[in-house]
Amino acid sequence: MLKYLFMIIFLIPLCLLINFWWLVHSMMFLVSFLFMFCCYSYSDFNLIGYYFGVDYFSFSLILLSFWICSLMITASSSVYLSLYHSNFFMFMVLFLMIMLYCSFSSLNLLSFYIFFEGSLVPTLLLILGWGYQPERLQAGIYLIFYTLFASLPLLLVLFYVYYYVNTLYFPLLIDFSSYYFMFYFFMILAFLIKMPMFLVHLWLPKAHVEAPISGSMILAGVLLKLGGYGIFRVMSIISFLSLKFNYFWLCLGLSGGVIVSFVCFRQVDLKSLIAYSSVSHMSMVIGGLMTMNWWGCFGSLSLMVGHGLCSSGLFCLSNIIYERLGSRSLLINKGMINLMPSMALWWFLLSSSNMAAPPSLNLVGELSLLNSIISWSSFTFLFLIFLSFFSAVYTLYMYSYSQHGSYYVGLYSFSLGYFREYHLLFMHWFPLNILCLKGEYFFI
């Protein structure tokens, strides 16, 4: 595990040199491919060294982090072209990558907590440093206070666990939650706010709307997945109380997902709509994880990976329009098929993946989550019907409203995408749809 970590660490001096942007960018893709081809067994933790190791779940999420971080640099070439502190920006991306890599591969609960919180710092600096509007300060405070408010009790819980078990090493932890309800509650709450669950989701749309494209991509692509990964890891420790109380989180998650879908219908900001749709998709992931069965856990993994690629691609599309028109309002971004005809195809492909149409990975994830949640309780089919239907409705609303209709009278030319933008969108869409052919990979 350390060799990949050292590769990223040794890229940091390069990013401080002038005109080394594309070299670091290419090296990030190289590390992604090297990590993709590393051999490991499905059964247990492996590649172990100095408190780091990957198993099946974390391997997929680390690979997603590498991929999204590489694509973040592709998407943010405006930072490089305008010479807007591009070296420091690159340093932030690499630092964030180190934090994500370490948090997904930690074998110790305390180190997981430290890196889990450490990933907030570069995200906050990305929003504050390269965001668009003055409200980004408020968005940054929302982000920090929501997540820290939930995470500090978690730290106290970890100290208690260490006092009780004398270890925080994942494979050695036992189920002791029958003694301690607060442990269960704080543990779950910290991860659910990160997910984010309905009622504690307000930081997410705010952060997305104010963040630069790179901030939105990493937020939607990877940082939301930290919560799901954390829940998956601690479920074995708290399984006793989970069997008693998970119905509450499951019902709140699913009903919240339906309510957030209604909120999506009346968004006029493109980024805000995509951000709320993330909350709606994550509610299904929460439902799948809380059932604690095989279909649920691995279905949520495939939906997390699929949603990470798909949502990130949609944010890229909204940013491409924003760079052309200087606005993200759906009232101004109408009739885009007249202005950017070749982009309409990518809008269609990524929107269809967002509503879990075949052959996207989201379909594999949603089918298995439907399976797991309905096997847990057949009454949940009411929520699931609305969730699936409304996700198609707001995605179609976004697609048809932005692509069709008469375009804004202030625009008088059509615009082509750059090769870089098509490449960026292809790199989101291709793995999202090719992984569907390898569905058994997620249910081995």
C-alpha cells in the first residue's frame, strides 16, 4: 500500500514547480492504472503494511478516488490557463487524494477518523479559494460545522471503545454494542451526516453550488462515499443494536429520498438540482446498508461507484455550460441543443445513467438495493416505487428543460466543446457503462 502513497507524496514537489501541471496530471492517471492492475484476493484484507490494507470494498472506492481526482485536474484547466494559483490548487488535489487514500485503506478506527476529518480541510480550501460567489464563506462554514458537530462525539466514542476492547484494529473488533446505545447512535450519526441523510443534508447543496467544478466533482464523487464506507465498516461492531434500531434510519432515509425528489422538481439552478439528486440516490444506499444483508452491502457499493462517476459527469456538463454562458440558471440555459448540439448527446447519456437506465452501473446497484430493501420489508416498495419514478422525472425535467425549447435571446452563436471536455465526459461515461458487463465483480 505504501508504494502508491509514496507515488502521490513524491508528486507534491512537482506541483510546486512552474509549468508542471500536465506532468502531474499524466502521473495521476498513471497511478490510477497501476492501482487498477494490482493483484489481490477477494477473500480478506491484503496489500497490508503499517496499518494500511485494502479489501474488496475499499479497493473499489480507492480506485474511484484516483479516477475522480485525475479527472478533477482535467476539468479545472481554467485554473491553469488563468494562472489562478494553479500550483497551490494542484497541491490541494494531491493532499486530498492522500487523505482519501489513507481513509479508505485504514485498518484502524482512529486513523480512519483522522483521515476522514482530514479530507474536509482541502475540500474547504477548494471551496473558499476557487469558488464562485461570496456566499462560499457561508457554504464552507455549513460544511465544517455540520460534519464536525457530528464527528466530535464519534471521537469520544472511539476513546471509549479503546478503553473497553484495548484495540481499534478493524479485524479484532467484536460486537459489544449491546452494552452501549450512545456508541451506536453517534457512530451512525457521524456517517449519515457525511452521506448525507435527509434532515442533515442542507450543507450539501450549499457546498455544491458555491464550489468550483473540482470541488463539486470530489464532493459528489468520493466524499459522500466516505459515510457509506464507514457504516459498512462499523456494522459488524454494532450488529446487535442495528437489528433493533436500523428500521428508523431505513424509513427516514427512504421517505427523505422521496421528499428530496420533490425538492428537485422546483430547482432552477442546474448544480443545485444535481446536488439534491445525489441526496436522493444516497438515501437508497443508506437503505441498503441498514438492511445489513449481502445484496444491500454490495448493491450499495456498486451504486456508490456508479453514482460517483455519473454525478461527477453531470457536474462537468453544468460547468461546461457555465463557462460558456456565465450562468447556471435553467431559465437562461434553455435550448442548449441549438447552442451546443454535440454536447446534447453527453447530456442524454449521463442523464439516462442518472435515472439508472441500462447499461449503467447505477442499474446494477439499484436492482440489488431493491432486492435487499424489499426482502427486509415488503412495505418499503411504496417508497421505492416513488424513488425510482421521481428520479426519472427530475432527470427528464433537467434534460428536456436545458436542451430543448427556445434559447435565451442574448445568445447569438453556437459553441463547440473542446477536445478536453469530450475526453473528460467520455472518461466518466465509459467506466460507468462498461462496468455493468462485469456485474458479478460487485457480487463475487
